[in-house]
Amino acid sequence: MAEKDITQKVLEQYNDVFMDIVNVLLFNGEMVVREDDLIDLPTSSSKKIG
């Protein structure tokens, strides 16, 4: 199961893939979020709370 999580995280680093995921899941496929709207931020500082 851990390998699937790693693969998902790698794919989500690509703005075009992340844009597609957001638009499909949140906006029923409508192009609301565009690739140019996204910026890359470091994720290594993310913490799991709980």
C-alpha cells in the first residue's frame, strides 16, 4: 500500500495532473483551475497531526 501512496504523491507534483484531479473531483470536470494558476511549494515541511 505504501508504494501506491508514493506513486500518487509523485504524480500530484505535476501541475497538469493535479489540475485534472481538482477539476474532476471538485468541479465535475469543468476547467475552473488552470495549470497557470498553480505554484509549486515545498511539501517537506508538511506535518501529520494526530
